[in-house]
Amino acid sequence: MIPIDFYCLSLITLSDVNAMIGDFLKKKTHLKKKGKSSDLGGEEYIDLTHLSDEGEEKDVFDADTLIKIAEVHRYEDVRDVTEHVYDGNILLVDVEAIAGSQESLDRVQSELKAVASEVSGDIARVGNNFIALTPKGIGIDRKKIKPF
């Protein structure tokens, strides 16, 4: 037996989906402008994570483990941002600001490796500008997921 939800979704065409998305974006009551991001070339970005499926605000901090995003501008910043891993959260460290100095980058990576070792976690480079650091019990799969 096909579930009702699946059956109903199978009747929606691509043009219906595009129309619904267009209507959704036109209303803009659900959108919240958060600021500008240098990663997007100064373009404005919109954070929709505060919305539940019903369009009501939700508290994203109810989770046991959070993914925290941090920026490191100098070696001294590492101690402040790594506290989140000691608290059991996952940390994505943006090292773009120090990428021009190999010495600073090496020192930061070395310190992050030491933290990963202390918490029995995992560490991996993600792209050119990010380092992922996890607490105990959370590993990083180094294989990329490819759709085909």
C-alpha cells in the first residue's frame, strides 16, 4: 500500500513546485536578513534555520550536539574557539584569514590536532579554508559523496 503522503507528492509536477517556491519567496514574511557575508562576495544571505516546517520559529539550541562555525584570525584565537569541542560540539574553523601565512596556519593546525587528540575526536581539512574538528564519538568520513 502506498502511503497517502507519498501518493499526494507524486501528483505534484515540477511546474507546481516551481510555482510554490516562487509564491513562498514572494511573501518574504518567512525570511530574515542576517547581514552580509564575505564568503558570498558581500551579498546578503538569509538564515532560514530558525523556522520549523510549519513556519514557526524554533530553538535550534535544543540539540545535544551543535555544529559551531568559528573564524581564526591569529594563533591566539584557537583557545577561545576550541572550548566548544570540549563542550561536545563539532567545530568548523575558517582559516581563510591566516591562509597567507604558512607559519600561522601550521601553528593553528598543530593546536587543533592536539585538541582533537585530547578529546579523542577527529580532525580533517574541508576544502581550502576550513578545518573540521569533532569531539569523541563523532568521526569525519573523508570520502566525498558523489551522486552517480
